[in-house]
Amino acid sequence: MSERKEDPRVLDELVNSMMHLLAVFPKKLIRMEEIQKAYDLTYYQILSLFLIAERDLTLTEMSDTLGVSKPNLNPLVKSLESKGMIVRWRSPKDRRKMMIRLSEEGKQCHSQLKQYILEEMTLLKTEVSHQEIEVINTSLRSFNRILDRM
């Protein structure tokens, strides 16, 4: 079996593309600063609402996914709790685990945020074909699956 040769330019381009995306995506496509002001939420509070909307999470899962240490996560969780966005409880299976889910108010806020972002994304439709959007979506889903395995 022959050894597979990696072209270092491919990884270099991937790194450049990812860093460019991280830099421009929040500003150009979803206008994160406007969302933060409109909803009086921080960047990490918004990300947290979207993460928790997918499923109930433990503090450890949330910490790992956001890349935030547990001591830094506690103020984030407390702020969302004080805004009425989340509910915390102990796992009935393992009382040591603290679980988090969206409250009804959190679900409404998440829904409004998602609608706001979808409206912003309609601007994308004027610049990109439906087929290109499907390719982007498929690629992102694939990339997310890879990240989930890591």
C-alpha cells in the first residue's frame, strides 16, 4: 500500500480560511454586535443559548464545547440563570452532575435570536446561489461531525 502524501498547502489554506471565517462571519453575515445590543446578551451567552437549545447539557459538556474553564463558566451560567434564560438541576442519574436546560423564556429568546439571524442570512441569498448555500451547509454539517468526534 502506498503512503499517502499530504500537500502542506492544503492545510495552510484551511487554516487561513478558518481564521478568515472566524474574523468576518460575526461581523458580515450575522452582525453579532447588533444582536448583542438588541438582546442585551454577550457573545458567549448567545452561543450558550444555541448550544443548550440542542439538548440538556452538563456543566462539563458546556465547558468543553465552549472551550471555557469551569471557573469562568460559572459567571456565564449564573448570568443566564439571573436573566431567566436557563434552569439548573442535579441529574437524577448522578447527583454530582449539574444539568442545564433552556427555560421557557430562554426558548423564546433562542427562537427570536434564530429568527433574527435567519433574516440576516436572507442577505446571503442575494449574493449566493441556492446550490452554493446547499454546498456550504453540507460542508459545515460534515465539519461539525468531524469536530464532534474529536
